[in-house]
Amino acid sequence: MTAMAERAERFVELHRRGCFIVPNPWDRGSAVLLAGQGFQALASSSAGHAFALGLPDGGLGRERTIAHVRDLAQATALPLTADLENGFGDDPQDCADTVRAAAEAGVVGGSIEDATGRADDPIYPFDAAVARVRAAVRAARALPHPFVLTARAENLLWGRPDLDDTIRRLQAFAEAGADVLYAPGLKTAEQVERVVRAVAPRPVNVVMGLAGGTLTRAELERLGVRRISVGSSLARAAYAALLKAGEEMNGPGSFGYAAGLPGLGAFNQMFR
């Protein structure tokens, strides 16, 4: 078995065993640190990647995204699933091409969303959204190793709080062959439970770290969730700490932010 196939099989097996957290690093350093903490898989974050480049989320394109996930995949021996946004194009073939490119970059899973990226028309029509997932699934199944295809229904992130339509889309994505279903923006136990039951036995990913999300891993596991990601929240936490330190230096001119930080030697050891 090749190293790639072995990573892929490990990632598939994680979804069978129960609930696990897949944190979202935003660069090689954060990937290495998270791997050193014992996590079993990692996920990329389009927003975290954009922030690291000094840009807002969205618009980085396929080429830069694939280069980024290749870098993350090479940083550790853990399986990596990638935020592939909307496949970087409206056509179903764009989704298929993006899945193939991600797999060639060393990724063993990826998500395709039904958000268009256009503020005036943010969600693809139902039939178009399903066709795009179907094309991504076909590309994934043609690979020489497993590729865990996650289909995302984005209504709740784009001002469309229609859980019935969200579930309808997730069910159609499951019928189209998606391995994991994901509706970012679920906040309550009742919402999560409805989604889990509606698409069972397919695994559901729930993102935490968004405003209003207070459910714990234990609570999500009891609700039947198989995978928990944290989106851009780790990148935001790191940059928030930087901003706070900058405010302290630029305000009172003190450096209390450094109290309690691991020393240079400790970081050298973690990265060695």
C-alpha cells in the first residue's frame, strides 16, 4: 500500500469508529503543532489560508489553494481533507477537476459547497448543486485510492435560515454519492439532531468555533455527529492574540503578553 493510500484508508476508518475532531491549521507551522498534539487528521481552511496571505476570505482561486493544501499535506503524516470551496467554478466539471487536483496534491478528502460566491445570488439552484456534487463524486471514485468527498449545504451561512431546504439538499447530496454531509451554521442540538437523522447512516460534519456554537464534543457525539471541524477559528484565535499584544505594546507600552509563553527552545523542540 502506498503512503497516500494508507492515509486515505486511515481517514475512511476514522469516520467509521465514532466522533473525532479534525482541526484546521492555516500553514505548515500550525499543522505541525496540531499533529504533535495527537490529532488524527487535519483539515484546511480557506479563510485561515487567506488571512495568512493578508487577504479576506474568498477569491484565492484553485491554483493557490492547491499549492496551499499540497504544502499542508507534506507538513505531516496525517490525513488531510481540504476546503475546496465551490470547486472554483460553476460548471460540474470544475468540481471534478478540483477534486482530481487536490488528490494529486496529496489530499485524501475534500469538500464542495453549494455557495456561488456571488452576494446577489449566493446559493446554486437545487439541481445545479446536486449535479456539481455528482461530478465531484465521480472524480473521487475514479482515483486509485479512497477520497472522502464532503458535500456542504451553505444556506445558514448566507442568510437563508431554511433548515428544511438545507436537509433536502444534504439528502440529495447523499443520494449523489457524497461520503460526508455538512451544513455549516448549525447551532442547536435540535438542528444537529435533525440533520444527523435525516441523512443517516452517512456521517455528518459539524463546525464549531462559530459565534453561538456552544455544544461540546461529548454532546455532539451523543447526537450522532461523526466529525467536528473548527473552520477558521484557530487562525482567528492566533491573530486575535497578536492583535491584543500589539494593542498592549502600542498603548501602555508594556509587554505582559509574553508572560507564560513557551520559550524559544520549547518551540524549537516542537518543530524539530
